[in-house]
Amino acid sequence: MTLNVGVVGASGFAGGETVRILSQHPKVNLNYITSRRLVGKYFHSIYPNLRNLVDYQFEEYKVETAQEKCDVIFLATPHGVSQDMVSSLLEVGLKVIDLSADFRLKNPIIYKKYYKKEHSHPELFSDAVYGLPELHRDQIKDAYLVAVAGCHASSAIYGLFPLIREGVIERSNIIIDSKTGSSGSGASVNESTHHPIRANSIRPYKMTGHRHTAEIEQELNLQISDTKIKEPEVKVGFSAHAVNLVRGILSTSHAFIAEDVEVSNKMLFKTYRKAFRGEPFLRLINQNTGVFRLPDPKIIAGTNYCDVGFELDHHLNRIVVLCTLDNLIKGTAGNAIQSMNIMSRFPENMGLEFSGYFPS
Amino acid sequence: MTLNVGVVGASGFAGGETVRILSQHPKVNLNYITSRRLVGKYFHSIYPNLRNLVDYQFEEYKVETAQEKCDVIFLATPHGVSQDMVSSLLEVGLKVIDLSADFRLKNPIIYKKYYKKEHSHPELFSDAVYGLPELHRDQIKDAYLVAVAGCHASSAIYGLFPLIREGVIERSNIIIDSKTGSSGSGASVNESTHHPIRANSIRPYKMTGHRHTAEIEQELNLQISDTKIKEPEVKVGFSAHAVNLVRGILSTSHAFIAEDVEVSNKMLFKTYRKAFRGEPFLRLINQNTGVFRLPDPKIIAGTNYCDVGFELDHHLNRIVVLCTLDNLIKGTAGNAIQSMNIMSRFPENMGLEFSGYFPS
Amino acid sequence: MTLNVGVVGASGFAGGETVRILSQHPKVNLNYITSRRLVGKYFHSIYPNLRNLVDYQFEEYKVETAQEKCDVIFLATPHGVSQDMVSSLLEVGLKVIDLSADFRLKNPIIYKKYYKKEHSHPELFSDAVYGLPELHRDQIKDAYLVAVAGCHASSAIYGLFPLIREGVIERSNIIIDSKTGSSGSGASVNESTHHPIRANSIRPYKMTGHRHTAEIEQELNLQISDTKIKEPEVKVGFSAHAVNLVRGILSTSHAFIAEDVEVSNKMLFKTYRKAFRGEPFLRLINQNTGVFRLPDPKIIAGTNYCDVGFELDHHLNRIVVLCTLDNLIKGTAGNAIQSMNIMSRFPENMGLEFSGYFPS
Amino acid sequence: MTLNVGVVGASGFAGGETVRILSQHPKVNLNYITSRRLVGKYFHSIYPNLRNLVDYQFEEYKVETAQEKCDVIFLATPHGVSQDMVSSLLEVGLKVIDLSADFRLKNPIIYKKYYKKEHSHPELFSDAVYGLPELHRDQIKDAYLVAVAGCHASSAIYGLFPLIREGVIERSNIIIDSKTGSSGSGASVNESTHHPIRANSIRPYKMTGHRHTAEIEQELNLQISDTKIKEPEVKVGFSAHAVNLVRGILSTSHAFIAEDVEVSNKMLFKTYRKAFRGEPFLRLINQNTGVFRLPDPKIIAGTNYCDVGFELDHHLNRIVVLCTLDNLIKGTAGNAIQSMNIMSRFPENMGLEFSGYFPS
């Protein structure tokens, strides 16, 4: 049986990757892609890497068309736009996978704090499932609305959830120092992404107050297991840098070891192996030899894999966690499609086990 | 039915790509990979992008093992090494696809001129088929020895063969100005590829006497059709530059329009469309709008596609031909596997229609 | 004695470099910089590399202010804008060094052909001196209007003029294949210079009809010495590619050896040595060993040097000429200031002998 | 009066930059450069950016020659080599500026812990002055042996010393997340710096146990002012990443606000302004607008400037400090020459106020 899907806002980088991966999915019939700006144009006119491979044409977005042509809709619309589209789509019985930030947070006060406006549909917050498949698999299964996790947030959460879950680290002073490529800034042009300006830089672009801080804390707090003391809550200091790269994020988390916890390398290996067991796309990377001993975006660019590694620093009683993923795939489109697979009872890795190429 | 294949010299960049693509080929059982240096190690220890996806281990190379385990052998050994291995492999009935330069040339004198030594097995020259599937499909079908075309040579030939075939251009003064990424220099380290030295450079590394000159001329001469005058022969001035990139080649050919030939854009479109008709991996790229109007390696990196475009310059009575391909895929491993498909009566595009990702 | 100078349009990349170099010139008092967009702002607010080093503020442009404060005005205004400003500046007795293309060409018909509009002040064509110091030193000395050579044009002319002057090459079929960094596209943003789109590309952005074709031909034709036959005229096929780099141009010229001329390496060395003798900023680079045997933009980025090298290709009866310069310095601001030095009877190399840093 | 200086080990990147900057210093006569590997070769054969500008030739190293020709010797020899050379140089009355790590640490136990061997001349530790001019100006003045600070260490210390000095932050849990370009790995080639492998990566290459940890702690501890409680000592968790860049380091320090200290932006501005007052090469970068609001290596590459900025994060009670410098200049050769200026009673900024170029 084939699933009919549509991608709204398919011209941006996130939408584009969703289209590309869906076009190669064995159980998907992608028969509706929309873009306000590009109605009537061919998808491959702006994604020429797909020339000869697909012949999709951008259409106008209408709920009726979506209803008629699709079972599942991916919203790759800008933040703030999705929230007004979702309810009409849900009403006509469609399942919605939203790639924007609109339905990730559960607390409208936190939403307002970070997004500086009231949400137009907070009543849907309880229906939305946070789209990080490894942590919300069971809820995603029956969800009608999935809010795909943010790319920076994913890279932080994948690296830290095992440590929070096992109570290994202090919760209230976690430092996350993130480095991202330029594709994270989207397809829209501005002075700061002008090649002569952006190339060869390491730009500290959001040191404090990054919106993904809220998601990271929300999700890590959920990982505090019942038998552990709930207080204090997880609080993270998240800082994002833009480096000279197009694809990929590396998050370096610096976490202090919790009081009275004995930590060894062996114990950390066990903690991560337990947390990642059976996960098709989470890989533990901690080699003793070779060039790529720890996670590096070079290795996962173009894939749905997330690589995690760690080092123990007795000097500062610190664990350094490295986590890397492709911001547009495992950080966006890949997790969206992995969620779709779960919702549709397809094998979870279907259409997602492509490898990147190396060296690139 | 599954084809059993082996890759000899699988640790280098060409061998690595061959392994990666074969590992995802639906009709191939890759059960023998060798590397002198890495016997016993896992393939993913040096190609960590394939961790979790493959679990090949490097073995020692022996003809007997090859015979026992394989139907087809890919030789990704250095230039000069293959020539001594091929006959023993052919003797035990294996088919050989050689990625090195050893059997590309048909003329031992030309071989010596460009490679500065006598070939050890010139008697095999007549058995070897030049591995450019689009030009030698029929011979490849029944070949036992395929000599995969060089990466620079491929990019030059794909762009120029339609013009030679139709007698559109002067043959004796074709300029080919090629630009390549650093992966073309292979996996071996030297001072010139040290990152601080190699980055941000445009290095004119081989302006004259490049070995691929010989292949290009040999193959383009074969394209002179019977009804045309055979003289003069094709002679090219090939110059290769290394640019700040890892993957991909762009060849810019500057060819003068032949006397008494009326050339228009329409006529050129027709010429290329005719030559590329039905070809699964040759794409004509000549857009009037957008950023990517002409071929750009950014678009084909990571794929088996070769993009060709042109511009007509009445000012100098010149045609500028742009041709781009991924040096390690369409320029090496991809054409090798496309040849294998032909030899094995598999659909020619089988296992090769993966798309690159964009932006990368 | 100090020279009072001003830079109009000082916010763009060309103007910015002019300001930077002038600020360190021992005989210059830079006391007027203008920008429509940035009146009142500090120069270092957009060129933070100069913070603490200069404290210029952008002013509004007025002829009266220019007259009052300056002896020489540099126009770093867009093409098409300078032509309406020059006459009023000349009228009040100022010397003008125009970095735009407006006064480079001598023939209004050619101007219209390449710039697609009538020039508003063709009567000034005869007053303007083409700002390539090495070729027009004597005229620049007494000039009131210098039209600084285009960056691509400079790289082509510096490489080829010795060969034209000595009658070594055929004139009517010279191929110039140029590669440039992204700073050549200026400070204005557009989709094609968006970092994720522009990075890792080799973009053939102007294969035919490039405006610098006209300058190159004009200037090379002037180099045909009296004793040589004037016909045929120099005609070049100029093609420009954008590579993954910020600073620098490398032009590869492919020229055919003229009939009846005996060419050897020795003869070419002599030809270039003769042409470059005494030139402070033209360097002949033809090493037998080392990584940097031929010109490479990596070596001249950030300097006023222009490096030229060559290889002789008997196979195609061709000379390959490599020429590299920094598009914003020797290709623009540096030649402007070198011209100013000549006009002001300063040592020609004054304020221009800074070295780039390596590796960068 | 001219100072006669020599550079030992002038072929490496650190030595090369020292030579380049000294060659342009108005009071220096550089008349001795050595390299074991390159005796008799010209400096510009490996630093072709200086062709035409200098004509130094590499000589063999001998104490006698150094004594005869020099007043000051710069040692740009590898770590572990300097320690055996210094005493003989001091004995003959030379002043030594050592760019290696050999004499930076004051405590032989710490030295052994981080460098894994006994120091051969610990008796010289008390003579050596740590070569960070801003912090040890008075001692450098009369020093005979200056141990130039490490590049990563400098970037950490410049950002943090004002906060330690004023008691603003907790001392025992400072996180320093550093990002560096590839020139930091030196001129020697290895697999990990091979361009196809190194490009487009973010490599976490030393997460724990980095040798500069010891210098950073030593120097920051010295900044604890007398009136403050001495305990606890400064302890830092230093982690170094290699990013896709050639020149420059950005260190992001995450420090927790000390108990009972009221911190505001205003107070932090005051703290940094006070610490940097009168410093020619330390710049505070905290703009409200523009692309470059915080320090970015793109802005300081090629210069002796060190840019520092900060953000206050009330959410985590954290101060984020950004500090960037050119690893080979302010991080090595520049500080060495700044120290030489101090020792020689030259103006401290002499020969060091060159600007980088932008964009690069």
C-alpha cells in the first residue's frame, strides 16, 4: 500500500530535503508539493541535483487539494505560519508533520518567552507530539500532529538524554556549545550569509537566549526517571556558532558529574549503549585510533545518522559529549520521515538508510 | 541471481567509493575486499560514514581467493600495478574491471610516451575495452577486461564527443581547461595536499603533458564518423587546475567552429540532444534563468550524473563546452559499476540512480 | 608634502580596500570618505578589521566638499554612476581616479556594445588614461582622469602583453579561462552569492560576452609594436568562472604560437624578463621544485603583486600563461593607488609593498 | 639603533611568520635564519608570498654564529628541542624568545604531567617570563628568556583574565570551548591534515587533557588579586576543535557568575574596559548592529589584534566570553615580537600595527 503525501513550502532547504528523500521512499507517493513563489515551476529548476530523477511541479496550497491528494502533509513553512494552517488540515482528517517550531513547546508561557508572541492555537499543544522518534516513538505511532524537533535541539538532546536518564550529571548547569553550517540559516538571502562575508568565519551568532534552549530543557526534563529526585530541573546554557561549512551541526556539551556518582569510561559506554540499543540511526563513535575518533559532521553529512561520542575529564569532573547530525536530515527532514514511517507502520528505517559519501 | 564481486585495493578513495556503491546494489554480493595495509581491519574504520551499514573486513589479495569468491573483480590498485595482476585473473575466468590507467590506451608507443615506461602486458591491449559506457556499450557487454576511463578524460570526452561526431568543430586545436577538487589526488598524503597549503588555492598543477591527454585524443578520434574526412586528427591541449573543493571536476572546453559549418544554438541543442538521447546519466544543462544555468560540480557531487552545457561565442567563432562530473563516481567507481551492469545484463542504471544532496 | 585624498563610495569592497591602503600610505591624508547609505557611521563599523586603526566617518558626497578637502578623488561608485560625476570634479580642478568601468574604453561603439547603453560623456574618453601603471606610466603621470583597469582584464593583460609585444603568438584566437573568488561580485547580496549556494561550487558564470573582453582587446592591440604587421587584430575568447574562494583571480590563457616563430622556454623567459624588468609588482613565477611552481592566488592574496608564469606545449603548439592577482588590490585599489603615486611623483611602490600572510 | 636578530627553525609556520613580520620591522636587522632541512635555500622558496621582498637564505644553526650575528634569538623549534638550546644561548649573552612550550610552565611537576617527560633544565624556570605582554610587561622588560604563550592559551587568557581579576566568576568550573584553523597543526603533513580529509570537518581533536590547560590555569591564578580569597584555584575544562579554516582561533568561554556578585552588562563593560585600557592590541567587540557584533577570526586574521566580547546569560547565571586571535600572530609570532619591542625599549606596537584585509 502506498501513502499519499504532500509537502507544503517545498522550495526551502528543509522542504527540499523532504521532497528529495520522499521521492526515493519505496512506500510513498509524493503527489503534491507547494510553493507560493514558484507555482507552476518544476522542482528541479531550483534543485537541479534532481533533474531527470523527479518531475514534480509546484502547486498552490489549498486545504481542499491537500485533502483530496494526500494522507499526510509535511509543513515546511516558516515559524509562525504553521500554527494557523494546522487545525484546518487536522479537521479534514489529514495527519500533519510540522517541520517548524510552532508546536514543539508544551508550555504557552515558555513559547511566548522565546518566540515573543502569543501562540494562535495553544489548544493544539496537547495533541502535538515532539518529533524526536527515539524518545517519543509510542506517541508518534498514533499522533495526528508531529512537531519535528529543531536541528540544534536534536543534536543537544541526542547527546545528553542518556546521561540525564541515568542521573549521571548535574542538571542545572549544562553548557552546550554548538557549531553549525550555513544551510541552517535557510534559503533566504541576507548580508550575513553573503559568501565573501560568511566564508572563513567562526561567527558566534546566538550566544544566549537561543530558542532551542526551551525545547532542549523541555525534553531533557522528561528524561528524568521516576525514581530520581525531580529537582533541580534541567537548565542549559546553549550557544550557537556558525562555522565555515554548509551541512552539519556539531554540539559539544560540557556537563558536570553529579555528586555521589562514580563515573568511569566503562560506565559511560554502558549508559550510551543501553540508551542507543536497537536504534537504527544513533551511533556511538569512540575510537582509539584513526582520524575520526569522535563524531564529525563530515561523516554524517547527507545521512539520517546521528553520531555521539564522549570523553571523561576527571580534572574538572566533567563529561564532554559530542553529537553531530545533518541539520537538514536527522535534524529536520529525516526525523520527519522517520516519524511518518512510525505513524504509517512502515519499518522505521525505510527510505532512510542511504549513506553519505566520503570524502566530501 | 546475485553477482559475486570483489574489490582489490579497497582502502583508497576510488576503491572506497566502489565498495560503498556496490554495498547498496540490489544484485551484488560484495564478499571480498582487499588492502595490503589494512588486512583484518573493518572497512568502516576508515570509511566511518558506513558504520552500521556494512561490516566488510579487509583481506589479503590472492588470485585463488578471488577465483573462489568472485565473478567480477574491480581493481582499484595504483597505476602500474594492475598490469601485472590482470592476466592471472583473466586466466582463472574472472572478469576484470580495472580502475587504473593501465589498459586505457591502445597504442603502446603512446603509453610509453605518457607513462614513461614499457607496459608489461601490451598483448592484452586488444582485449581491453575503454570503460566509458556511453561510447562502448556494445563492446563492454562481452568484455572480460574493462579499463575504466580517467576522471579528467571522462569530463572532457562527454562534453566534446557530440561535437566531434557531428563535425562541428576544428579538431586540431581544442583547449580543455579542467578544474578539480582535492579528492582527485587520492588518499596518500603529501606536502601539496596539506590542508593549510591546499585550502584557498587555485593551483595550476598540470598545464601540459597530462596523461589523460592521450585517452581524450584516442577516444575523440574514434568519434570521427566514417563519412567525414579523417584528417586532421583530434589534438587537445589539456590543462588541469586544483581548486578549493573536495569532490568534482569541471572541464571547460574551448573549441573553434569548423570551417564551412553553420552553427546556431538550435543546432547545438540538437547535436547534444541526439548524442545524449536515452542516456540515463548524461544531462544537458542550459537554463535561461536561475543560479545553476550551466553545469556546476556542486550539483552532481555524490552522484553518477554527468552534466553538460554549452555557449556559442560568435566573437571568436568558438563553442565553450562545460562538463562536470564527480571524479570518484561518474569519473571512476560509477562508470565501473555501470560497466558491470552492462556486462551482467542488469539494467544499466541499477544501483546508480542515487541523488546528491543540495546544498552541500 | 601630504596629498589630500577622498574616496567616494567607500563602503563597497573596492572602496573599502582603497581606504584601508590609503590609511597606511605615508604621504596621504585621507580626509573625505562618502557613502550614501552610511552617512555618519564609522568606517570601522563595516570594516571591523580597521577598528582602533582608523576613525573615519562616512560623509555625504558633494563636489564642493570634495573640492575643499581633496587634491585627488577616488571614485568607487558603481558602473554607470561615475560617468556623470567626473566632469564636475575635473572642472573644479580635482584629479580623478575612477575604479569603475566607465572610462576604460576608447571607442563609444564598443562601449555601447558591451554596456548596452550610450555613454553620457564620450567627450572625456580622450582625457581618460587606462589605469594599468605598467603599460601607461607616462600618460598616467600627467593624467587628470585615470580609469583603473578591470580585475579580470588586468589578470589577462599582465599575462599576455609580453607575448603580443614580441609577436610570439597568434592574435585572433586567444583563449582566456579565468577563475575568481567571490569578493569579485561586490558587497551586494543576491541569491547566487548566498553561502550555502555559492560555497563548494565551480560556477561558469560568464562564458561569453564578458565586458572585460573589450578592455583586454583594446589594451593588447596597443601592444602590437610598430614594426609588426598590424593585422589581424587581437581577439580573445574570455570566460569567467567563480570558484570556492574569497580573494583572488587566476587567469589561464591558452595562446597558439605564431607561424614562423621559433619558441623555446629560454626565449619565453627572456620575453617575460624583458617585459617585467624593473617592475616593482610583476613577478615571474616558474619554479622547478616546490608546491608553488606556478602562480596561485593563495600567494598573492592581500598584496599588490601580480604573479605570472607559463608553460610551453609543443603538442598543441600552445603557450599556457598563468596570471594571478588580488582582484581588489592589484586588480582595483592597488593599481588605483599606484597610479596616484605616479601622478603625485611619489615613489611608485610607496605604501604598496605589504606582504600577504601565508598560509591563509 | 638597529637590533640584530635571528630566527632558529624559520621554516615552520611560526618561524615563517616571525621572519615575515621582523622583515618589515623598522628597527630590526634580521641577519640570521636557520633550518636544518633547508640550509642554503632561499626563504622565499617556501614562502613565495615574500618573493621580491626579502632575500634571506637558511643557514645552519650554531651558537657561535648566533652570538656573532645577533642580539636576540627567536627559537621556533619544536617543543622539547628548545630546552636544550637555551642555556648555551644565554651563556653567550644572547636574549632568547622561545616560541615553543618548553619554558611556559613554572612547576616541573605540572610540566611532567602534561608533557609526559622530565624537563632537562628546570633550573631555568625561574628566569623564564611567560610571554603574554599585557600581563607580564614589567618582567619582560628585563627578561633574558621569554616563553611565548601558547595560541589556544592566549585566546583563553585574554578573554578571562579581567573576570578573574575582578572576582566576577566562579574559578573552579570554567569551560573553554576552542575552535581553531588548520595552520595550528604546523607545517608537517599527516593523514589528518590531508585536504580531502580535513576540509569541511568540525573535528573535536582534543577534548580533555590539552597541554594548554596548564598554562591557562597558571596564568589565571596569577590574576587573582591580593585582596580576594585565594581559594579555590582556577580550574578550567579546555576542549579544542579543528574547523574548516586556515587561520585563527575563537575561544568561547562559559563561566558561572560568582556567588554574591551582582553582574550587569554595564559592570562587565567596565571590567573589560578597565582591563584593556591603553592596550594597543586588545579590542572589546560588542556591537548592537551589523554582521560582526562579536569577535570573529575573519576580522583579525593576519593581524596582531585580539578581539574580545561577551554576553551575559541570566538564565544559567553564566557569562559567555568570546575571544579571537590569529594563532600564528597574536598567538605566536606577534606576541614574540611585541615582547622583543618591550625588551628593546622600542614602542610596543612598532612593526605590529598592520591590518588584515577584508573580506578574505
